[in-house]
Amino acid sequence: MAALGKRLFPVVSSMERSGTTTPVRSMLAERDRRLARCADDAVCKLDASRWGSDEIGIVAGAAAARERSEAIRRELTGLNAILEIYGKGGVSRYPQIDGPIGKQGSERLAADVAVAALLSEVGRAETVAALDPSIGLALALLDVNNRLDAIAFEPIDGGLNADAFQHARTLDWSRYPYTAIIVLGAGPDDLMTPLSARGKLHVKVAAQRYFDGKAPFIIVSGGAVHPRDTRHVEAVEMRRALIERYKVPAHAIVIEPYARHSTTNLRNAARLLLSMKAPMDRHALVLSNPRHISYVESAEYATRNQNELGYQPGKVGQRTSPFDVAFLPSQEVSRVDPLDPLDP
């Protein structure tokens, strides 16, 4: 669970009690006593693990840098959300596609919470949960619900992306009008279909743009999203189609296999461009069907970015065709969002 902990809670999971202040240690000791009073009661442990606003304030207030303090607040708030959604059956950000296996109040949910409590107890000594046992419980809740999506393709610069990242190291980016063609996913409506009709359309147009020399890379973006419980990852299926149908070379394709909505399509693609050391003062080209591109251009989309991410993942620019719009990525995209534990 260390990899998942570092992905969701990069600051909090790296903290140790010995390195904190006296007020933080005193507060954590009281949390320990609260947890101990629960004995073997898993529901009690769930409630005891929740972070109060005053407790979050104590930990965040001890941070020397403002950015670190804000990250601690985000991470502990996200941890609380995991406890609420996967421990109590609360409503997730995207309830149609996310959430626990067991329904709220069901025997399945209660059984999974009990096992998660035992898992976290067994892993109590793990470094990732050194600051507080609630970290281990949150990770265990995701584990028992088979929601390890956030680390399924890590490291992101390896595996299916290894050739592209290697190619980027020696690339002359100035030879191309755009840094990448960012292809937005479109999930199918059934569990048996790997690539939807719209997905096939996106892939065909993307191949045309690539062979027209628009960009050195095609970033295919989309996780295992639609329908709920699908095992088909949109980015992987689009990559397969680009190679098998259109003979796009593997070194020109980058998978972004985590995004669950159009907001994170662009955020995650921008993160990849940062990792590939693409010039961030140059535009990428976002590609989808005409209706979807109109949405990306809309005020509704900008508002949703602000509400869910807290910032804009970049600046949407000129529409170059019914299928494309220019996009200038933002440096802010590195901010981790544990409120979406499947794609932070």
C-alpha cells in the first residue's frame, strides 16, 4: 500500500511523528487513545479515524511553508472523504461510476469495513501510516473495494509509455505546430465493448492529425470508467487501435489511463507533458467529437474545473476544426487531489 499512499497523500504519508511539533504529537496521542477505546469495533474505528477540522488545523498549522500546509489540508480532507464514501457508503464525486461495492447499510459494506480495519491493524507498522493509523485504514478501504486504480499504471513513464518518454528526451519540439494531440476518451455503454463508436472516431481523426505532422505525440486519455466496473481502459484501447488500425508507431503514443472526466483528461495530459519536458509555453491540440469540443470551450466546463480542481488545467484557445481546439497547459496541474482517490 506504500505506492498508493504516496500517490494519494504524498505529504502526509511521508511524515513521522518524531519530526512533528509537540502540539501535533499531543493531538495524535489523543487520537490513538480514541482509537484504542474502540477495541475490535470496526465501525467505531471508522468514526475514530475521521479527522476533525481542529485536528487538521493543528497539523497544517505546523507546516513551515504555505504550499505544504495547503497540501496537508487537502490530503486529510481527502482521507476523510475515503472514510465516508468507502467506509459508510457516502456519495462519491461521480456516483454513477465510483463508490464502494457494498451499498450503504448493506451486509457487504459492513463486512468489507471489518476486513479493512483488520488489514490496517496488521499494517500498523508500515511507514506509509507512520503519522496516523487512519492513513492505513483509508488505503485498506480502497483495497477491499478493488479500487487501486490510481497506481495501476505506475510508473507512468514506464510500461506502455516507455518508448514515448525515451523518444521525448531527444526530440526537437520546434519542428511541430503542437506539442501533442490530446485525444479525449468516450466510454462504451456495455461491459463487452472495448472501444466505443465515438472512440473509434476520435482515434481515426487523431491518426490523420499525426500523419499530417501536427504533433510528435498522441496522448490518449481515459481510464476504466464507463460503464461502472468495466475492465477496459479507454487509453489502452485507443492506443491499440492507433497501432493496429492506423500503424501509428508506439513511440508516438502516450497513454493517460486515469482520467474519469473531461476535467482530468486535460489536467492529466498536461501532467504528462510536464513529465516529458515539453515546452509548456506551446499549445497542444485537444481532439474529440464536435459536441465534446464545444463543451471543452464552454463556460460550464471552466466552472466545473474551478469547482472540482480548484483551478484551470490550462487555457482553451482557438478552435481549429469541428474536432479540435488549441490548449495551453498550466503549471498548476501538479497539485494532487485526493478527493478523487481513483485519479488524484
